[in-house]
Amino acid sequence: MTDLDPALDLRRSRHDPVPEHLAELERTWLSPPGFLGWFTHVNHTSIGLRFLITSLVFFMLAGLLGLAMRMQLLSPLNGFLDPDTYNQVMTVHGTAMMFLFAIPAMEGIGIYLVPLMVGARDMAFPRLNAFGYYVYLIGGTTFFASLFLGLAPDAGWFNYVPLSNRDYSEGYGIDVWTTMITFIEVSALTAAVELIVTIFKLRVPGMSLHRMPIFVWAILVMAFMILFAMPSVIVASAFLMMDRLVETQFFVAEMGGSPLLWQHLFWFFGHPEVYIILVPALGIVTTIVVTFTQRPVFGYTALVLAIVGIGMVSFGLWVHHMYTTGLPLLGRSFFQAASAMIAIASGVQIFSWIATLWGARIRFATPMWFVLGFFGVFIAGGLTGVMVASVPFDRQVHDTYFVVAHFHYVLVGGAVFPLFAGLYYWFPKATGRLLHEGLGKWSCAIIFAGFNVTFFPMHQLGLEGMPRRVYTYLPEMDWTFLNQLSSIGSLILAAGFALTLWNVIRSLRHGADSPPNPWHAPTLDWATTSPPLNCNFARQAVVESRHPVWDWSRDGKRGVVDGLRSDRRETVVTTLLDARPQSVQILPKPTPWPFFSAVIASICFFGLIFSPWFYVAGVFGTFVTFVFWFLPRKREEVV
């Protein structure tokens, strides 16, 4: 990082010609081509797309496991899956959806879009960004491989003790879970640090905090939540790892440990995790509502405060997962009140969206249809959330299929529908092509119908007493019809997702070319080419409102930053509150060392499954790769 260059100039002109040095600028920011070059990429657009695509692959694999579970429950006493296999499939399905799909997908879309939305040329620490992706890829691939190697965990995605202690689970499955969770969360923490620093320090001049897009606010809150929530589950998994590996007794009641300690540590992470997934989705919804109504969002300040409020209050809800554990009544009452109170912040956002939509000439393209589907599904999930927040009701439906229905309505409604809306919305930005509108609308309709047919009957199954996490049931329980309906719905749901997959494949080859801003959106991500330039922006912008692209289209004047060099990777650093130019950051070039560091770190972590000595060797090996990571090349300026 260097002090502000005296030659740096903020100017406002009616025309913004392409700089004469653009060719050199693009070469400077070019990622190396070829197979070996793939392992050196550090550009945020490349890493963000990798996060997103990898998470969608894991989503597809976990979805297939969910289909297998539904086929097992299609009829009473079915033998499609044996009990041990069902437990492994259920554990891998839930763990993958929560740890390998939902959070990484939101991080990926944030990594791709945040620098574009704040007008930066890259993330603050590009090599750390690449390291986080390789950690995620190696950890997730190893976890899914465990299922086919007979080493998969089988204690549920929550991994409760004593079920996950060595006495009740003797194989390596739980060890795979504990090491994978600890390893994957390293990736999540690196992404959180990247996003926070980028948002606070790399916004273009003029983009003060009160001019940031709502989506950027949502990603910022998500990143802070990750920083505070993830250490809890890392501590829990590390304690369990030590209980199993070196015979500590953190969770063994007979030796003075506490099984309830696991639940407190896990759910202190587990409930904020729901909102870590939800908050970025709310930002996506706001972005799409603004674009397809062509008007500023109603209640910008209230929306920002609601998002921040959700992030803060979500850390005071974890005990509502533990109402049946014998906690004091007064304590449960506080958590019941907090669990109901968080609905207020969600309601503020819903009413802001309704007020924005009211009286507008809405463009009903596919992204907007997915947003409308989100409204219906998420509100239904929110209503059942208020129900299970009540201690007496929760004690009746605890560990029944009612809870399964509730959290799928919240998570699929609050994450998958907005994520697919964002996929259709930003696909032209990433590829330069438009997805097919007809296929998109059919996919939305089929997903909406299939989802409700799959999960709505589970409410009734729960009220009739069907427990969750059972691999079969007796015919005299009269649960057959509703389970058959749910299983048929899962096939419809899968068909809807498959239609979107086909739409993506088809459009990549034959889709219509997209103009730079096909939706006439107001944010800076649409102020560059589609796909973006290697450097994102030929000139970094100067903004004067929350909707700079709309302003530029009206008056034809656009503020730009001049004076940045084209022979090295530079981006402007600004002050935290009001985004005044402060300095210039020189960003590092592509390198393979983040990949090597991730590989050695993976050996360090996954070797712990078999011996603690792997950790010692892994720490030394990782240190060596870090030396080469930070070692400057000849004549390369140090950052």
C-alpha cells in the first residue's frame, strides 16, 4: 500500500472514453491461462465463481441424497436403505447443505459481487481469497468421498454427544466430521475477513456508508456474524476431536464433562448460521425489487437497521433448540421472547419490499418470479418459526417432522429461492449471455409447486407424532399417504432444479448475448462490461448517490479516478465512513502458493483422523509454503 499518489485525480466529465492504456491494464490483471494457470488465479471474479459453482455441485449431490431418503420413506418398512446407510446419508445430506452449500454459496456471490458493487478492482487480500477456496474445495470433496469409502459420519449434522463419542461410534466417521468442520470453517473465516476489509476500505470515492447498496450491507453483516459464530463450532469440533483422539473428557458426563456443553457450543453457532445464510438472501431480494420496480427502495435506513438487528439478535436465540433439556423456566422465557422478537426485523423488510412494489410498474422477469416465490415460502416458514419459539408448543413438536418442515421452509425459502433469483439476475453479468425466460419461469413454477408438495405435509406428520431422523415406520401409524405425497413432491422439486441446470447449460452455448446492463440496474456492478474486465473497471468511479448508474444515464456525467498506474495491480483505498481517497493499494500477482498451502494444511487437518503427529508435520509444512507465498519476486513491489 502506498500513500495517495499526487497524480491521482478525481474528475467529472460528460464522456468517459476508454483509457489508451486499457490493453496494458488488462494484461496486468490477466489471469494465467491453461490447466496449470488455473491453480494460480487470484482475481475475485474467478474465485467467486468457483465458490458458487462448487457450492451448487455440492447442493446437487446433497439433493440426490435427500431424494434417496425420500425414496426410503416412500412406504412403511421399506428396504431401499438399511439403517446404517440411512444414518450416513442423512448426516452427509444435512452437513453438506449447511456447511458446503448454503454458507459458501452466499460467500461466493459476495466475493464475486462486492468489489464490483463498491467499485474496487479486487478483494483486499486476493491470495488469501484463493487459499480459502482451495481449503473449501479439498474439505468438501474429502467429506463426500467419505460416503463412498465407508467412512461417513452417522450421528446427524448436529453430531450430538454422547452418540458421537467413541463408545457409540467406533469408526472414523465422526473423526471425518470433526476435522472437516474445523477445516471448512477456516475457509469461511478467511472469506469473512476479506469481505469486511474490502467493504470498509476499498469503496470508491464518494460511496459513504449511507450510500452503500443494501446487498453490500447484508454481506457485511454476514461476514461479522461468521467471525463471531464460527469459532464456537470450531471449539466444539476440536473438543470432540480431542475426546476421541487423545481421550480428553470434555463431553463425557461420567468423567466430569458435560454433554449439554456440546449443544450450547453447537447451537450458539447453529442458530446464527440460519441468519448467516438468510441475511445475504435478503440483500439479493432488495436488489431485485429495486431493479424490477425501477424505484429506490422504501425505507433504506430501516432496512439497514433491520439487517443489523437480525445479525445481533440472532446470537440470543440458540437455547430455543434446547427447550426440552431441563433448563430453568425463567431462562427459557428470555429466549422465547428473543426468538419472537427477531420476527419484527424480518417484518420490517417485508413491509419495505411491499411498499416499494406498491403502485410500481413491475417487470415480471424470472428473477422477480423467484422473489415472489420467496415471499410465500419464507413468510410461511416465519410463521411456524414463531410457533416453535413458544416453549409449550415446541415441547410438543420437538424432534418431530414439524420442525423438519419449518426449517426447510425457512432455509429453502430464505436461501434457495433468493439464490436462484440472483442466479438468473447476475448470470448475464458473469457470462455475457441471458438465460431463457420461458425455461426460467417454468423452473420457478415447478420448484415452487414441488417444494410445497414435499414439505407442507411434513407439518401434519409432525403434529401426528412422526419423529425426525427415523429410517422407517409401521403401516398402522397412518403416515403412509403423507410420506408418499412428500416423496412425489421431492421428484417434482428435483425436476425444477434440473430444468434450471439445463437452462444454464443451454444458455452458455446458445443463449442470447447480453447488453452491459440488461435490467437497467442502478448499482456499480452494471457499470462495466458483461462479463467484467480483468480489472473490473477501466477507470474507478466517483459516486454521488445510492444509484450512480441511474444518475449517469440521466445526465451523462460520470466521475472517474485518474492517475492509477496500468503496469501494476492498483486500487484506491478510502476512509471508512465517508469514502474519501486515502491511499493506493498495490495488489499481488497470481501465484500457486495459496494452493500448495491449502494442500499442506489439509494434510495437517485430515491426518488428525489417524494421529496427532500429522498436525505437527502439517504446521511446519504450511509455514514453509507461507514463506514462499509472501516472498516477493524479483523487482516485484511488496504489499
